Amino acid sequence: MTAAEAVARFPGAVFLVGLFDPVAAVHARVVERTARPGCPLVILLADPPDPLLPSRSRAELVAALARVDAVVLPGPDGAPAGLDLAPEGALVREEMADLDRRRALMLHVHRRHSG
């Protein structure tokens, strides 16, 4: 689904932008916190530098979360598609928090395997 299709199909949607690389339990909590009663939730995926998982795999995992109504793959440049289509006040950005989460996970894994 494209961003334009998501906007047309889900009027009044909340748009959550994130990397979801890798998808973790914290993402389920972020999705739950972002969702608004009666409003569809559309995820706009973005690509991190050197992704661990391909965007299609991340999209399938995120789409499996119960509160998610649609997932839009990143644009050809890896940036989230549809930022300009999201209505005012309906856009939640998590890319920086996702980068921090990813960095912390990578450090944890490296420490566990170095010791």
C-alpha cells in the first residue's frame, strides 16, 4: 500500500513513523501508546543505515501487531513515504528513539558475545 492509498483508505488515521529494526516488544508498547480509540493507525517505515532486516520483513512483523491497520514501505531513498500526506497533528515520529533502541541492543549483544 502506498501512503496516498493509506490516507484515502483510512481517513482520520494516526501515522507512526519508525525504523522497527529489529521489531521488539517495546514497539508493541509504542504502537499501543500511539493508537487512539476509533482512529486507524498507519505505520510509515523508514530505513536505518545498514538495516538488520529488510523493509519487507519489518513491514510483515509490524503489520502483525493487532493495533496496526496498514504499513507503508519506505521510499526508494529509504525515507518514510507519505510524511507530506499525514494530516496536521496525526504524525508521531519514532526514528531517533528507534536508533537509540537499536544501538542499545547492538551494544548488549556485543557485550554478551565478547565476554
